[in-house]
Amino acid sequence: MKMYDTPQPVERYLNVELECDCGRVHYAPIKAINISKGALESLPGYVAEYGYKKPYILCDRITYEIAGKRCEELLKSAGFQPVVLIIRHLGFDEATLGEIVLNKPDDCDLMIGVGTGSITDMLRFSSFKLGLPCFTVATGAPMDGFSASVGIMNVNNLKATMPAHSTEVIIGDTDVLKSAPYRMTIAGFADLVAKLNALNDWHLGVLITGDHYCKKIDELVKAYVNDILGKAEAIKARDPKAIGDVMNALLLTGASISLYGSSRPISGAEHHMSHYWEVLGEQRGKPFAMHGEQVAVGTVMALSVVEELSRLQPDFQKAREAAKQFDYAAWETNIRRTYGNASDAIIDLEKSSGKNDPVLWLKRLDVIEENWAEIRKMLNSVYPAQKLRALLKDLGCPCDPKDIGITESVLKDTFMVCKETRARYTVYQLACDLGVMDVISDKIIAGLKQQNAV
Ligand SMILES: [Zn+2]
Ligand SMILES: [Zn+2]
């Protein structure tokens, strides 16, 4: 089938191969999504319809009470004998994986995750490793990982994106979702508006490093994000319909990872900030905030860098000198200082990607100089940082570094090194390529200090 010309409801992208002008076939291997009032009741029907006999349910103590218990009851009354694991190793790391494998019944043929981010990430990865299909029952909508084809877990103390598979069925009962903490819904909203920066980062990557581009996916993600931006008031009023819309938009943006083949359209510098804070959170044994909240702050920061760059008159000669003088040893020392026990993975990534290789850097500078007028135009058309900050503030979502406990020195390090977590072109890489990240980040931090926001 041909890829649709205009954005469609999320269901129309599921389990169908869509041939696109961009040269790719877009495919999201999800069989069904049911976001509705009373959707939990449909679980046994899906299990039976797809021919499964022995479900293995993963949840934690809290999600068991919220929906896991009900899933267990519904499956039992439909004649299934589900086995429930209430996960105790909540580091979502090697130990959690071990617990899941140890408790898996030999005859189980389906895994069902009941929860939000971490549980469903662990579900997609562990079921993939065990060669079993999986279903997701969402208890809140704090991020867009539900429909992803990858799974995030902690490996060697670093958040790692693991190969996984998509969940076959996603159930979101609006009666359950509406009673999820408001904070969670707002975090989900923030993970959506983060795409305002992520899409711009993608455009930069297309222009500067020749990344692949798909106009239809771009427009699709943009349409869902714009729609949800217009529903901020209804979300604030905790309208169940609007909360269902947030969930649906998160499922679409998450599914676009499968559709597109990578998270390129939906994750940029704002997510790199969040990844870096996750590393630090892991090391101090306590996360700074929920994923979506970190991404909210990250998006305001990334859009601030966009604005600074849009006003810049780059000195390309100076930038070229900086590229030629790149000091790998000093870079590595700084990575060891800032990433601590997660630095090996960052250094390995640099070895394989050569992000800071002066030859590639100089090549990028040639492209940037040649296309500066167009780049500036792109930067000028991005959503204004202060407008987004005001919107998030009004909703009660963290928007300043201070709101999530990020100090001035941590913020400075984040601006300087967070781009090293991924080999992906973003506005931060652009600022670094131009040799202005140090000056720009100082200026942004000074502004934040004046507002008592860091
Ligand atoms: Zn996210
Ligand atoms: Zn395409």
C-alpha cells in the first residue's frame, strides 16, 4: 500500500506496509491499539484472538494494584491461567532481567507488561530476548516508549537502547489513565512537545550530514504535536478525552520509531540532555525527574540554543581553527570526569562514529558555511523557547533546570557533553561545530541565574 499523503488516525499505520516516496517502506508491527473507556475488559479477547494460551504478566507493586490485578482476574475468568510477577528488582537493569527470566513459566507463550515507561521497556526487551510476543497495558502516559520497537534499560550503569520488538497490542483504559497522577500526563505532554526541537534537529542532520529524510513522517509527527499543543487547556482541566488524546499522540510518535526505522524524527538534543541526567541520576542513586519532565527542561534549553544560533554571525575561520586543534586526550579526560563509570561506552561511541574527528568536522563546516542562510531560516522558524516555557509553567510542568534539581555546574557540563551520548546531529553539535557552545551556554546560564531558574 502507498504511504498516506496526509496524516491519519494512529490505527491506520498499524500492521500495514506503507510504501513511501522517501524510498523506505514504513511498517509498525503493532496489531491493535485500544485507548478507550473500559478498554481493560478487551484484554482476554485479544489474547484469545491471537491464539495465546499462557500469559506471563509483569508489573510492580503499584501497577499490580492499579490494573495488574484486574488483568489477572479478567484472564482467569476467561479460562486462562496467568502467572503474575510483581517485580522487586526495580533498577531496570541486569538484575531486573534476571528476575524476569528466573520467574518465567516454561510453558508461557505471551508476556504482558502492566505499567508505564520502565516496565514496558523491560517487557519489550526481555520478551524479545526470550523469543516471546508481548502486549502492553498502560497505567499512565508519561512518555512515548509504549509503541517503540526498542527497549531502554540500564546496562553497565548506562541507559542503553536495546534491540527489542514492538508490542502486539496496546491497551489504555481511559478510566485508569485519568486516575494516573496529573504529573504523569503532563510529562507525556512534554515528551510530545519535545518534538518541536527534535524535528528541527532532524532537519539540521538532513542538511549538514546528509541524514535520510521523509517528508510524510515529518508532517505526521508535526500534525500530532500541533494538535496536542492546542489541547493544553483541556489537559490542564484533566479532561479524560484530552488525556486519551495525549496517549494516542504518544502512541503515534512512539510508533513512528518503527515506521521510520529509528528514533531520528522524535529525539534530539533535548533527549540527549535527559540521557545525560539519567546517567548522573543512576550514579547518585536517584533520578532527577521523570523522563518527560527532564525532556521538558531539555526542550526549553535546546530551543534557547536554537535562538542564540539564529542571531549568530558565525566566524568560520575561527571554527576551522578550533576543529584543527581538537585535542582528543583532553576530550577523553573531560568525558571521564563528566560521565564517570559510564564513560567507556561514550568513548567507544566516539571511536566508532568519529563525531569529533577534525576531518569530518571541517567537512561539516564547509556545508554549514555554504548553507548558512538556509540554516538560519530553519532556526528562525522553530517554536520560541520562552513561549514553550510559559506554556509548560502554566500546566505545572517543570521547565527550568532548578525545577528538577539541576545545578549550574551540572547544566554547564550538560550543554558541553550531552551530545556525546549519541552519534546524532543536533543543534548542540551545530553549536559545537561553530565553536560557540561554551559562550552560548554561559549566556543562557547567566540568563537563568537572573531569573533564579538554575
Ligand atoms: Zn522521550
Ligand atoms: Zn517515507
